[in-house]
Amino acid sequence: HLWRETAYDVLTKDAGECVICLEELLQGDTIARLPCLCIYHKSCIDSWFEVNRSCPEHPAD
């Protein structure tokens, strides 16, 4: 289960866009890094995992 293997961190540089909220991932944001290495805002992926059990970008994993 991915949500149990999620690592949390703070970004040290800008990293593109969170595909859940469509806002930029900016330096200093608290992010979650999944085992597939996709990253999202921590609050976004926490909400996502309340309803879903897979990565938003890799639903078959």
C-alpha cells in the first residue's frame, strides 16, 4: 500500500507541478515522495489517499 510507504520531505528547489492541485511545487513546500518517485504536496496526496490507493500518475501500480 503506497500510502504506508510515503516519505515526507521539504523541497530544496522548485520541482514542477503537483498533478493533484495543479499548483507549482516550490522550494520550502512539504512534499510526499511515493515509492515510484512521484512527488506531490503532502496535503494533496494525504487527501488523495483518503479515497484512492494508488499513485495519481501510475494507477496500475
